[in-house]
Amino acid sequence: MSPATARQWLATALAEARAGLAEGGVPIGAALYAADGTLLGRGHNRRVQDGDPSAHAETAAFRAAGRQRSYRGTTMVTTLSPCWYCSGLVRQFGISRVVIGEAETFRGGHEWLAGLGVEIVLLDDPECVTLMREFIAERPELWHEDIGE
Amino acid sequence: MSPATARQWLATALAEARAGLAEGGVPIGAALYAADGTLLGRGHNRRVQDGDPSAHAETAAFRAAGRQRSYRGTTMVTTLSPCWYCSGLVRQFGISRVVIGEAETFRGGHEWLAGLGVEIVLLDDPECVTLMREFIAERPELWHEDIGE
């Protein structure tokens, strides 16, 4: 994929993360794109907003995309390295590619996915890093709850 | 854990699976129990009912349990070997034990979890096997959609 497309798709996920922060939630956003670039679904972590611990950014985007016959060629874009729960989602449903804003503040299972043949695009985006760093500093207990630590 | 407790908890998951089948859905059920045996949440696959591909039995039970500070000592009981998505959930949140009705019709990530120190109790329950076998024979397209194949 072109770097411009990766950045453009990350902007969608980042807008979701900022919406989550504005709602008082965990600022992680994601979006699922089809092989042809169609946006299938977007979402953000909703632990606080819905009292729903299963609503991580990636699962929220996956849910918003509704039922799909196949995930071949799809790309999950997320502001943060996917945790094991979300990495398992990618593996089980055969999502082909994961575009990651950053993996500096948290490292999930993206290397495991790479080893399984999933294309990983790690962007090292400074805005994504700052967003998470400030959130973790301000709400460490909420962050640890969100990743089960 | 005692075999009697494992069977009793599996009965909760099996009741959920049957409720899902009666609703026209994928007949997989699960329940999350606390270390002291309190039922924290129960649920079943809701792909068909809610048009929600993220609602696997285990994630539905996890969601129903609401926000928890820790999953130490908890047990996820499920009628079927957890797929990679649900196995990732168990790993990320540190769920201590998984009780599985059967792993004959489908094998997910439970051996991976065992290797990571999660206690796995595999019951080889004939009712769970029959339920899935009949469902897969009747609705193969729905089953394959549910596991992304």
C-alpha cells in the first residue's frame, strides 16, 4: 500500500480515538477497510461510554462493519498495536493487513500476526504516541483495566 | 476444580447455546465465573440475532460480566473450543481457566492457552458435540461465516 493511503486511513482511526477521548473514554480508534479502499466500519474503545469491556477499538470497527462473508484483502487500521484479544480477531477472521499508528506505548500481538503472514504496517505516528502517553499518565487505572493488567 | 462443578458450569453454557439455537443463531454458549463460583456473566453467539459478528459466546459472556478490575481466578466456560479471537480475549485479560464442552467439531487456540499457563479442562461432552454437528450439517455457510472460513 502507498504511504499516503496508510496515513489517510490512520487519520480515520485517529479521529475515532479523539472522539473517544472527548467522551471520557480510552482514546484508541480503528477502522476496517475493504481491499478496494471502501470503509467498511469504524469505531473506538467504548469501555467507559458503554460499560463494555469487550468494545476495544478494533472489535468496535469490526462490529460496525456488520456481517461479512470474507475478510480477504481487508485492512484493520488502528491507532495502537492490537492487544491479544484484537490480534486474535485478526487471525481468526483472516484480516489480511494491519496498519498500526504506534507500538511504543503498548505492544500487543502484531509480531505474532506478522509471523502468521499478516501484513503489518507500523507507522510510528507521533500524534498517536502523544495521545496514549498523555492518557496513560492521566488515567493509569483505566488504562490498566482496559488491558487486564 | 471438581468434575461436578465443571459439569454444572457447563450446563449454564449449554443452556445459552440452546437458547441461541432456538433464536435461529449459532448454538455456542459461554459463562464467566469468579474464583468463588459467582456467575459474573453468561451469553451466546449473537451473529444472526444482532447482525453482530463480534458477539461470539465467550465475548458475549465477558461483555455481560461488565467492567472488572481483574480476571484473576476467573473461569470461562464454553460449549466449544474457543476460536483465536476468544482465545486472545482469555490471554489478554488473564482469565485463569477455560472449561470446554468439546473440541471435536472445532479446535481453536486452547492448546496455545495451555502453553501460556491457562488451565484447560476439556470435557468431551456428547451433547455439545451433537449440537454443533447438527448445526454445521444444517447451516454450513453460517458456521463458516462465523469462524471466517
